[in-house]
Amino acid sequence: MQTVSICLLVFVASIVGTVTGFGLSTIMVPVLAMFYPFDQTLVFVGIIHWFSNLWKLILFRGGFRWRLTVTFGVPGIFASFAGASLMFDISQRVLSRVLGVFIIVYVIYLLARSSFKIKQNVATATIGGALSGFLAGIFGIGGAVRGMFLSAFDLPKAVYIATAGAIALAIDTTRLTTYIVNGAQLEKPLLWVMPIFITASFLGAQSGKHIVEEIPQNYFRAIVAVFLLLAGVKLLIYPS
């Protein structure tokens, strides 16, 4: 792919990822995997994903909540290891379709019962984080599952995006370190122009922030639900 095309892809994916709190990998991995080896695709998207989550924290820093991030994120990280250990015993295609159905049913219920929410406290955040991490470990789809549980708290826009970004940043740091330690690396042509792509991710995140600011709070949850629905349909029809 040409540099300009990749920049456009990064820019659009960063907008979607900022507005919804997830979705960047879902957009970029299938496209880039058609042109680059899968290990390079994962490293490239992992780097962009890391910076995209960093931009979320910077741009929505007013919504950052240490307590929610820790009580939701830490159990999620540990539970993801438990879920990942089960992933190899079950067909990944079957798992993806099950997750797709689960997300679709959740979104339909959420849209039908727009007032539905789970009370946010230490207990519910811990349980939600552990469940989302466990399911993400099994299904390999972290952002959508995390977004599904965080949306149940009906959080303010900035808090939702900053929390999702902080948790994903911690996970991405571990993931990228693992890739690099195991020898995965980018080809030099991609590595040399990486600053351009990182800049495109920032511009996309900044554009996404402007979009979020224009979305009324009472519509924000519905927009996240629509993107969750799209993710669910994709998993059902085109499983990983």
C-alpha cells in the first residue's frame, strides 16, 4: 500500500477508535493483512493502537478516573490470561460467532431499554472488568468486549473514552513488548515513515475529539451501541 493510503486508513481508524473507544484494530488489521505478513501487521497496528490510546488519555485527560481504571482494568488484565488459556481448546471461528451473537443481543436490549445501566462502584467495576477481560482473552477481541461492559455504566463521554484508553494502553504495552521480545519487527520502509503514521493517528484522534464534543451525552451511548452492533455482525458473518 502507498504511504498516503495507509495514512488515510490510520486517520479514519483513529477517528472511529476515539469516538467509540474501540474499533481501530478491527478496521486496520483486515486491510493491512492483505498487503503485509501477519506478524508485521500486528506490530504496525499495535504501535498505532498504542499511540491512539495515548492520544485518548491526553485529549480526554479531564475524564480520567484512577479508581475506575484500576478497579476495572487490573481484574480485566489478569482475567484475560485465564480466558486466553481456554482459547486454544475451542474453535476460534465458533468463539467469534458466539461473541457476535452475544454482542448483538446486548445491543438490541440496550437500544430497547435505553435507561438500562449498572450502578458504578468498586464491586461492579471489578466484576465487569474481570468478565470483559475473561471474554476478551477467549475471543481475542478486547476493545468491543470492554466497550460493551463500560457502556453498561452509562459513563460521561470523557470518562468512558479515557478509561477505555488507559486500560487499552496498559494491555498494548504488554502486547508490543511481547511481539518485540519474540523477534517481530517492521520492515525498514514502514519503520522509516512511522512518524508520519503516528502524526496521522494524532490528527484522527483530534478530529474524533471534536466529533465527540458535538455529540449530546444522551446520544453518545447509542452511537457506541451502533458500532458495537457492527462489530457483532462482523464477528457473526466474518469470524476471525
